[in-house]
Amino acid sequence: MSAVIDTRTVGLVGTGIMGGHMARRLAEAGHRVTVWNRTPDKAEALRAHGVSVADDAGGAAAAADVVVCMLSSGPVCDEVLLAPGGVIDVMRPGATLVVMSSIPVETARAQAARAAARGVRYLDAPVSGGERGAAAGTLAIMVGGDAATVEEAAPLFAPLGRATHVGPTGTGQLAKLVNQLMVATSVCAVAEALLLAERGGADPARVREALLGGFADSTVLRQHGTRMIEGDFKPGGPAKYQVKDTTTALAFAHGLGLDLPVAALVDRLFADMVAHGDGDLDHSAVILELRRRSR
């Protein structure tokens, strides 16, 4: 029988657009939180919320009962977690590593195996909801791993959003890939529809308003449709991360013998957007790529 996770002592590595909000919410919920970030200024700002700042990732992880990883990609996570003397090596046996970054399924499984060899428990728990969801504590959290460990980690997830156990290790990342394909496709569909309204002579804002409550209504239409109309592309979910996820999803699908033609078109559209220099903009800025194609 596994020990109950004491989520009162939390290490968090990666305090970027979403990780900073997550650290703040965990501290406000009463957890003792220590963070590390490659860009120190982003971490230092959290001191005002009662968060401690470590000089390196190991310093955030060594004394923690739970370590949350919120870094940008699979390779970056591997670099920080798996390096000799890195996070997994310094974690105490019986502690739990919760990787909330979006990484490939195979990467999550390999990390879990490395953690297990060190006596460290592992959950892959990527999130959806962007900066707004991280700030409000309304993230959708897709968790893969041992059921008992997921249950024991509930106090960690509660301040961050709604956690759902979807299956064994790696299936949290699989669920996130499913999410990302659906979101990316929806963002492109809304962008195309609003561009059609714009070029056809209608007021896109009024068209969006008219669609609310109908079958075309969605979170993407409500939030990203507004961004597209207002030209507000401050990144909540940067396009360079969107294409990372769609490309990863397509590679995983290929390994299963699946052909996903719509996803392939969406991936190509975001890849072109990034190639044209808009990778740091919010993924709703894909409408700019569509405008470039329709000059």
C-alpha cells in the first residue's frame, strides 16, 4: 500500500505563462511551495505570494513531497528531470513527480520508468485552459498513472482545476494530444469562418454574437473569436507550442496506423504561421496566416 502524499511541500519547476499562476494558487491554498525557473525574474516575482525560490531545479525538488514540472517541451523536461544530479536523482524515495507539461506519450513512459527505478512515483498530468484557466484555477487536468497515486494527489490538483484520471501512465499525454487536435482544428475553423464573414461584408463581431447559443457556439468562438476580432494576440497558448502538439499527435497516430487528414492540414497551417515569424503569438493569430494566404 502506497504512502499518502503530503502535498503540503511542493516543488515546481517552470514558472512561465501558466506555471507562475499555478505556483501562486498552490501557495495561496496553503502548500509550502519552492520554485525554480530558467529565467530568474519570472520566479522572483512569486516571492510576494509566499513562494520560495531555489537557485536550481534540484533545490526546488530535493525536499519536496511532490514535484510539479511545467516546462515547455519533452526535450526540456528530459534535460531537467533526467540529467545526472537532476530532479529525479535528487528526489527522495516515495515522493511523487507530476509532469504537467505537454510531452510525447513515449517520453512520459520513459520518465516514469526512470522515476520508478529511483523509488519515485510518477503521474503525467497535462492541462488545458491556457493562462486564463491557470490564473482562475479552472484547468482541465488529464491524469495518467496509478489510480491510488492519482487519488492521493487530489489536494495538489484541487487549487489548479478539475482532475480526471484517464488511465495508466502516458494516457494523460494521449488525452492532451486529443484535446490539442480538437482545439487546433476549432481555432482554424473559427478563424476561417470569421475571415469569410469579414471579406463577405458582414461585421465579424456581430456574426460571432449571432452564433452564441447555437450549434456553432464554443469556448473557442467565445474566447479566441474575440481575440481574432480585436487583434489581441498576447500569448495564452503560443502557436509554437500548438504546432509542437499537433506534430506530436500526428506522429503518434502514424505509429498506430491512423490517417488524420484534417489534423495534417491544421498542423501545416500552424507550421506555416510559425515559419512566418508568428510562433510567439497566441494560436488564435492563425487568422493572420489565413489573411496572408488570401491577399
